[in-house]
Amino acid sequence: MLEEGDAREPNAADVFQVAIARLLGYRWPAELDPEMRLDARAREWVRCSDDLLDLADRDGIVCLSPVRGEASTADRVREVLAKAFGHEWSAAKERELLIAAADKHKQKTPCSSLEQWLRDRFFEEHCKTFHHRPFIWHIWDGVKDGFHALVNYHRLAGATPGSGEARRTLNNLAYSYLGDWIDRQRADQEQGKDGADARLAAAVELQEQFGKILEGERPYDIFVRWKPLHEQPIGWEPDINDGVRLNIRPFMLAELRKGRKGAGVLRWKPNITWKKDRGKEPQKLRPRDQFPWFWGCDPEKKAEHRTDFAGAAKFDGQRWNDLHYTAGVKRAAREAQAEAEPEPVATKGAE
């Protein structure tokens, strides 16, 4: 598929990143828009890319170890690269790409294998390459030989808001993929295999964290400052249009006993914070009953303002982001909004 020398035309350090993106189901805009103006060579690259579509994962979840009858991530990435490079693909080519990745990120020692790179360096390099807005999330249980999964963020957040895809994907990750892993660790534990106790405990803890994200109580909730209280997500029902910064918060605020500090259930901590943003909101667009956080909220000085702040008398328009609202408060706001909305007027002739 690639001509002689083509592996060196793009940045060799990013070849693995592209292969993983394709494995997780991502495609480039030129592949999706047949009307895009491209020269003949670029159009041929688009056509060649179609040959890789049958290797894309169907549900956007791939595990580093074989789970649910699927091959390991490393083997599946190699399959993508073997088809892309054709006769040029080899163990030597894999080594060349590992060295290129280490050189790009100024690492003294390249990984010894693709398996090690996927486990220890992929997510960090992914975050740095894409400016700390990762679209593939490496989720783990805090144990190196434990449960690791790469997840398509657009599937996890639901590419179509309100479709339920986000919740289905997280459920699938938590109870199908992770559930299969837990069953295997229990079987290993019964057989007395080394490390099974630790792997089982870590996996069960991760599953508990997923359950809390699905429920969405503090600190596992999503807060979107520009949406009124009655439109705030309850549990894991993110809007992909709100961005990675806000939707990733429950996963970074989750807690693992053996995880990385500040990274939550992620393998590495992206440079994401929820500090107050610059500027102020216009008062006429932010009434207190719908946007109480713009009315006298000061979570830095008053801890009680961080959760379920109901608003003060004076509007200040400060753009806070690291606030929390419980599911009960959000449901009450939805009920109040439903009661306040006028009944639809029946049109003439309607049955």
C-alpha cells in the first residue's frame, strides 16, 4: 500500500498514533467528503485508506490484553500496519518506529516492544501530540499487568447527543469488557496463579468507579457553566459538543488506590484543569434561577459554594468551572422547568 520511502514522508514518530486511531474507528475529513478538492495523489491516498476500513474496531473499545475473544491491541495494530506497509512491514520496521517515537519525545531509551509502548507511553504521547485534548482515552485499573483499554472518545461521549450511545459504551466497557476480565481473574485466583488477587482487587475497584461515573454524584458529575441548571447532565450523559475538558472530569477525579495522582482512571494525567476562565457573562442572559453560579459564587474562598450553590443576591458573572451539582438538584430543576413550560397548543384538525 505504501510505496518505497513513503514511510519516511510523514513523521515516522506518529505512525503508531495514526494506526491506533484507525483501529479505533477514526477517519480523516478527506475520506468522508468526496467533494473535497484534492489533487490526484491525495485522492489516491484516500482510496488506499479504504483498504483499512475492515480492520477498524466495531464498538470503539480495544483492550491491551485479549478480552472477550478479541486479539490484543498490539496484534491488531500490527495487522493494520502490515496491511498499510505491505512487504515493507517487519520487526525491523516496528523497531524503527519505536525509535522514532522515542526521539520525537526526547526519551533516552526506546520501548523494547510495541506492547510496552502501548502500555507505558502511548497515552502520554497522544496527549502531547494532540495538545492535551485526547480523542483516544487509555483507561486502566492502576496495575501494569491489569486491565487496560483504549477507548474512542467520540463513542464514549456519544457522537450524537441524546442517542444514549455514551451510556451504552461506558456500560459495555464496565460490565462486558471489564466484566470478562474480572471473571478471568477470579478463575486465576481459584487456580492460585501469582498476582491474581491484586489484579482482581484492582479490576473490581475500577468497575466501582465506572458505576459512580454512570450515576454522576460528586465528584463524578459533569458541570457545564454555559448550560442552565435544568440542562446539566445527570450521570454519564455528556454532550460531545461541550468538549473534552469538561467531559473528562469524572474520569480524572475518580480515585484508584494504585493509579497516578490526578489522573483518575487514566494511564497518564493530561494537562487539563477547571480553573476559572477569563471574562464575565452578561447578566441578561444568565438569570439566577437557571445559572446560580454566576450570582456571587466564590468556591476558592467558601468551600460550601462548590456544591449545589443556589445563588446570592448580586450578579458577578464569574466563569467558574470546577463546581458540582447533585443529581437531586438537577432533577428538581428539570421538574420545575417542565412545570413552567406552557402546554403545546393543538393545531386545527389534529387528532
